[in-house]
Amino acid sequence: MREMILKMEVMAIEYERFCLDELPIAKVRGYINEKLPAMPYPGIKKVIFNNPATIILWNDGTKTVVKCSKNEKFDPEKGLSMAISERVLGSYSKFKKIMDSAEDKS
């Protein structure tokens, strides 16, 4: 589990390096013609898995909480991924929009 968290932190740090102004999603993936604002990445202070919730406490004092639906089995890896996605993208609806667009293209 610790290795997974470190890998996600490295991915987020790499994202931060490429987000000096804006990251054009269309250029990176070719899915949609929308731009993401640069999102600062404060680093992860602590991750809490408390079925059905995954909570990330960030170094800047904020937190992100995501929960699986009642029909889903709790998956810590998915919870961590979704919490980081929500922090980077700003909301689940933005993530869903990217996923829908990607599914339409495949």
C-alpha cells in the first residue's frame, strides 16, 4: 500500500511540473478540447481508508473525501485515485466528463 501511495505522489509531482500555466487535455490525450487550470499539489500528509470513504489529508491543511456508492465494493486503490483526481481536476463532474469523452472516442 505504501508503494502505491508513493507512486501516486510521484505522479502528482510530475503533473505539477507540467502545469506551469495550463495543461491542454486534447494535446495530452486527444479526447476533448478543454483546458485544465494548473493545480498546485501540496503533497499528501496522510491517507485514511474508512470503508466506504477514502480521505486524503494534504500538507496545506485541506482534505479530500470520496466515498464509493452503496452498490460498489470498497476499493482503497480506486478511492485513492479518485481522491487525487478530484483534487487535481476540482470535481468529480470534470473527471466524469473526461471519462465520457474518452469512452466515446474508443
